[in-house]
Amino acid sequence: MVDRTRQYARFYCSMLKGQDMHRVFVCEGKPLNTAFWLIAHLATSQNGLLLRGTGGPFEKFSWAKHFTLGSQGLPPEQCPPYEEVWGTFKAVHEKVMAHLPTLTTEQLDGPNITGLPLIGDTVRDVITHAVRHEALHTGHLSWLCKLHGVSTM
């Protein structure tokens, strides 16, 4: 499910190719997250939830703190290059897909160390939450396609 959910996210990301990834749309006076923010956020959250949260090969990257839970991102001129973020998005997922199959039943039933109690008590709950979380943001990417005038079907 982790990989299938990422495939769907990547589909919508591919549909946004050539668009302004930093474009901000406003709905009812509220700015929506940009495609750039969403992709950086998904890279950061997979790294935190599915690598750090499961005892995997977690890696720090300098811009992550600007695209994590509750963060607002950075002004476009202060953001890392999109190619770097996209590369991290892909590389983290590859590490996740290599790591998750190595987890034993005992590890999956181990405690949730993320500090996010609402997602459940176990590592298995963390993985389930990560799938739900990415699917939620994939929906945001689909809306951004529509707002950019990109037909997805």
C-alpha cells in the first residue's frame, strides 16, 4: 500500500510537470499549500514516519524543518531547487521500500516512537497513518492539477 499510494501521488506530480510549483491558490481567502510544499512535505513525512519512526535509515536534510507538521514552507527564493526536493522525494521512497519489508512482526508490533499519539500505539499504526497521510495529500495534488487547468482524466 505504501508503494501504490506513492504511485498515485507521482501520477499527479507528473501531471503538474511544467507548471509553477510555487504558485499559491487562494480559496475563501485562505492560501492553499503549493505543489512544491506538498512534494517537500511528503518527502519529509515519509522520512520521519516510515524511516525514523520504524527504525530505518533516517536521513536529515537541511530544508526538512520548513516542510514538516505545522510548517509554512519557505518563500520561493529561499527554497532548495525543485530538482533537489524531487530527488529527495524519490530517494527517501526507495529507502522506505527497501526497509519496510525487513521489519519483523515483533518490530511492527513495537511502540510508536513518533511522538504523535493520535496515530496509534504501534509501528504498524505509524505505517498505516503514513499511507493515509500520503493519500490525503495526493488529493490535494489532484486539486492543484484542476486549479492549474491540467486535465487528469
